Amino acid sequence: MSVSPELEELVAELENTADQLRAGDLAPEDAAAAVERCAELAARVGATLDAQAREPDDVLPGQEELL
């Protein structure tokens, strides 16, 4: 399974937002917004991974005979 461009973008934004939080340079209000954004992004990453996991794989030759 390959990583979709959407997933790569979400992960990159999540990493960037987490880096901002770790730097400790944000005002409390901005830090709270960044934490909320991380939670939102993490939920979207999880949903995207779930959707990708549910996509049917190509059936390999011979597999349909075993079922």
C-alpha cells in the first residue's frame, strides 16, 4: 500500500504544528489553537488510514480459489 498525497500533506502539517508547539514560542491562546489543530489533523490522518486499509487489494492469482 502506498502513501497517498493527501496523507503526506496531513502528516507534514501535523509535524509542522507539533514543531511549533515544541519550540515553546507560542502565546497561550496560539498554543491552545495549535493543540486543537494537532488533534484535528491526527483524527483526519486516522480516518484516512482507516479508509485506505478498507480499500480492496488486488486479488493475487490463486487466492480466489482458496476461498
